[in-house]
Amino acid sequence: MLHPNPSFCRTLAPTEISGIAATLQHKVEQLTGELNSARQQLEREREQLKKTNDALQESQVHLHAVISKAPIVLWALDGEGIFTLFDGKGLENSDLQPDQLVGQSIFDLYCNHPNILESIAFVRAGNEHSWIAEMGDLVYESQATPIRDRDGQVLGVIGVSTDITLRHKSEAALQEAKIELEFRVDERTAALKESNDQLVVEIVEHLQAEKALRYRVEFEQLIATLSTHFINLRPEEIDSGINRALETIATFSGVDRSYVFLLDDNGTKLNNSHEWCAPNIAPQIRQRQGIAVEALHWWQEQIRQRETINIPSVAKLPRSQRTTKAIMRSQSIQSLIVMPMTHRGSLVGFLGLDAVQLEKAWSEDVITLLRIVGEMFVNALERKRVEAQKTQLIASIQESERKFRSLYEATNDAVMLLDEQGFFDCNRATLKIFGCTIKEDLCGKQPKDFSTRFQPGGEDSESLVKQHIAVAMETGSNRFDWLHQRIDGSEFPGEVLLSAMEIDGKKVLQAVVRDITERKRSEEGIKASLAEKEVLLKEIHHRVKNNLQVISSLLRLQSRYIQDRRTIEMLKESQNRVRSMALVHEQLYQSQDLSKINFAEYIHNLANNLFQAYEVNEKGVKLRMNIEVVYLNIDTAVHCGLIINELVSNSLKYGFIDRQKGEVYIECSVTNQQFMLTVRDNGIGFPANLDFRNSCSLGLRLVCSLVNQLRGTIELNSSKGTAIAITFTMQNLQQGSETNVKS
């Protein structure tokens, strides 16, 4: 039982009660203020907590996206070692599913992996840690860090595990390979030391051979570069091309001066036309002009006999040549070599090299180089001369045409102005041409009123003239021929030029009509002009054929200095390709029609040339052809000729190895603009394991490239020998009516 305290039971005075009440009132107000402040703080914290939760949810979405894409496993443990997170793309190679381990204890799951539990314990102790653990066939590299509260107490662990199985296996294999390699290196070291001395000797020999081979390669590359350079030169670039070539051959030969002398048109004087000098070497080109051939008496006979003048030492010339010696010394020449240049058996000049600073012995390669380059120079200069004649001829034709046109334009042409209502103005010549007396006879009338009812092609004049007017309005002008009718009913042909223009902001047409009755009388002059152009074009084809034959001769000449059979064969193939192109130009300038050639005749000549080149008649290999008469333009003929050259050459070279007899069959036909070319043989057949579309052979690559340029298709059939069929579409193909069968 409780007993009351007398001190609390006494009666309080009113003043004490008022004081206590005031005190209590103050405390209530203070507590109320603190409560309101606490409530406001609570509201702010609640709002902040909401924002934090929203940010946390967004962060979780982003984290989940990263986990689902990156090749890792992200996991987390609470303070008791229970999984709270287990997810990531790195689980794809394992048997586990995302969040499969959430809620399970790591100590139970990995009780057989003490190294993992030791690492987890180390992290739970407050340390960051990484380790590698094998889980069956997989190897994971894990990194973990403790999760702490604000006071720094560890609440759990969060970690990332990466599948490094492939890297682990690679490192193990690499280590084994390293050990094996070290063993083999030690094993081979003794053998290498033993053969080192012999290898040094072989290296020296190899370097010497390589030096000689490099010189030969550079020599051949120089020839090929110069040949390509001169083939691609335009006529106006030939002089600068010769100067560059002089520098190239002089630098290659190690001399100080190179030059070209050309005979004048009379063949009595020599002029130094081109020269190259090394630095600090005085040029001689200005002093070497207009030299009389008789003045070169000391070597005049040698030049006329087309002999090479070879002076390795001017100082050692005999007393009988003291004049030559004095002239050479006046130009500081120590050694000299001169190669005559000829064209069609006639001397045109010579190519020379001077050694000024040191004497030089001229090798056979230098002599060969001068001979080949001299031929290039002659061909280039001849091409320049032909092009100059061509330009002069064209200029003459153009000048004649200009004078003729000026004279023709000076005649009085009819000029009329036309709008939608009809003609509204004209010149005096119009009245004379159309037989009118005054302008009113023409004004207000339509073009059909001065035209025959039908044009020579059968078209209705009224409809056709509307079409011509529409074209002129759309394009600005329109020129055409027209059959006109005068006032008196007489007819005359005219050339009409309609030009659209504006007069006072209104679109009108200016019609210029020229009476072309006299044009017929001018046709003979035009035909003569065309005949001259045809002669010129034939000459061009003739020159092209000659230049290609020169290239073929260069290849044949080059092959004489080569011992390697494979290289000789390559040069022979190139020579056949050049010859196939030259045959096209030969047929063109011999043909009446310069725009196309008889392809059947061309194939016959090409195939026979190939059989002669490969000397297969003695083997019993026969040529069979079934060629439809068809005419091709030069571009298509060259492509097809090169294709036939490669396919027939391939058959003759490889199709009848160890066989005494056989046939090569060529067939060409055209059906509905489809051009089909077939080359087949009954030889040993095409290798089964060889992809002809991706072959390393230049010939097969060339065939596929040419077929692609023709936008055609190529098919191979090797069931009986080898048969290759090529098909492409030809537009505007002129086809013969007969079939050419030859064997």
C-alpha cells in the first residue's frame, strides 16, 4: 500500500500556484515549439528519404543493366555471411542462375573451399582483398570490399567475380610452352654454334649472289619502268620524258652526262636535242648544234654501220686518233659510249653516255640498256612526229571546215520570230526564200503553212513541228532538217534552228531557216575530208600495231638475257598478249570499216599464231573452230582476244602433257544479243583442287578480270578435258549471216 507524502498534500498558496502555472505554461510552449521544429525536420528528412529512395531505385536499375551486360558476377553478403545479391552475365558459363544463392550462407555453400572462406573472413575483418579460385572447370578472379555503416562498423561484404578460365588456361599453356622452348633453345644452341662458321661463309656467298640478283632485278625494273613510262606519255610530254629517262639511265650507269643527238631532215647535220648533266658538270648542249656529219670523221663510218662506239679510256686512245682525243679532252670526257638509233633501217641519231670525273668500263648490261632505251626514244619520237602530223592535218581540216562554214554562213538565211499566234516578224531573206512579196504574206501564219503535209519520213508536219517547238522551249534550242513549201507550192529542204528567247518579257522562238539545196553539191568535198580522216585513222592503227610489235620485240630481246625458264615463259606469255592486241590494230587498218573487225577472221589468225608460238603441230594437237561471223568494236575485240590468248595458251602448255594427240576447240556464237565464247580441249583436265576464280595464275586472274569488265559470266566444265564458256550481252552487235568453220 502506498502512503501519501505530507509535503505534497499541503495546501499551496495562490501565488505559488500562479508561479507554477506560469512555469508550466512556458515549458508547454517550449515543448510545443520543439515539437513543431521536430515535425518540420521529420518532414524534410522524409522528403530527403523519398528522393534518396528514388535515386537508389534508379541506381539499382542502372546497376542491374551493367550487371546483365558486363561479363562479371556481382554478389553481396550481410553481416552473417548470407547472400543478398548474386547476379551478372558471368553466370552464363556456370550452372547457377541469377539470385539462385540469395538467402543462403556462404559458409554452407563453400565449406569445401577453405581458401574462399579465409578470404571472406579477411574481408569481414575490414580489409579489401582479391583472390583466384577454381570452381569445377571454371576459374574466377574475385575482388571484395567490406560494407561499413556510418560508424565504420562492418555490415557485410560486396564483391565482383570475373570468369578468367580462358586466360588461366592460356597462361598455363604458355608456361608449358616456355619450358619446352627453353629446352629446345638449349638443345639447338650447340648445333647452331657448330654450324655458325659454315653459315657465315654461306651468308657471304648469299650476299654476293643477292647483290648480283638485286642489280639484275633493278636493271629489269628500270627497263619495265621506262617502257611503261613511254607507253603512257602524251605527245607533248615526250621531250620531258626523254630528259627524265636520260637522268635515270645515267644515274643507274653511274655516269656524269647523257644525251641524244638527232639528224636533221636532210640527214647532213646532227643536233644535240636532249641532255642531262650531273651536278657540277658543265652542259654541252648549246655548243653541240648543227654539227656536220662529215666533221665526225673519226667515228662517222662506225655510226653509219650502226656500230656501238665504246671508248672506256680516252687517255689510252692511240696516236692515230689524237684528233678524237683532243675533242674528248676539251669536253673533259674520260670515257664515252655511243649507241646509234635507227628507224626502219635508217639512222635517225644516237644516244650517248659520258664519264667526266672518272674513267668507266662499259659493261654488256649498259650496252643492252642503251640499245633498248634508244629504241624507246626512237619509237617515242616517231609517235611524236606522227601526232604532230595528225594535229597539223586535223588543224588543216578544221581550218578548211571553218572557212567553208564561214562562207556557208555568209549566205542569206531566213530569220523569223514566232509566238503562239504565229510568225510576227522576219527578215528580207525570208521573203525571198519563201517567195513572199511583203511581210504580211508571212505574219500571222503558222509553221505548217510553209511545210509540206508530210515530211520525208512520213510524219505529219503539223504534229512533228509541235514536238520540235516543245523541245526548243524546254532545252533552249533545237536544230533539225525540214521540208518546206513556198507560197507558189514549190518545195525545198531546209535546216532549221529554233532558239528560245524573251522579248519584252514574252517567250518567243527565233527560227533560222537555211536552204540546204546546195549542200548536196558540197558532199563530195565532205567525203574527201572523211577519206583523209580515214587515212589518218588507219595510219594511227598502223603506228599502234608497230609500237606493240616493238614492245613484243623488247620482250623477246629481254628473254635472251635470262636463264630462268619460268621468267622466260612469263615473258613469252606477255609477248603473246601484246601480239594479240597488235593483231586487232593490224586487222583494223587493213579493214574497210575502221570501227569494227571481223572477229571470226581475227580468232583464226590469233589461234594459228599461238599454235606456231608453242610449236604444237608436231605433237599432233589439232585446232578446231566453229566461229559465227560477227563484227566487234576494238575494245570488245581486244578483251576477247586476250581471253582466247590465255585459254588457248593454257591448253597448249598444260592440257596435253605426256600426250601425243589431242584437240583444242574454239566456238563462238551470238543468240539474241548474247555472245557466247567457248574454249575447250580433250586434254588431262583442270586440277580438281584449283579454284580458277581465285587462282594465283596471272593468266586466269586476267581472264576473270576481263570477263568482269565485259560484265559477263564464266563457267568451267572439267568432266571431259577442260571447257571454259564465257557469256556476255552485246548491244548494237553486227552479226553475219554465215558460219565460219575451220580446222
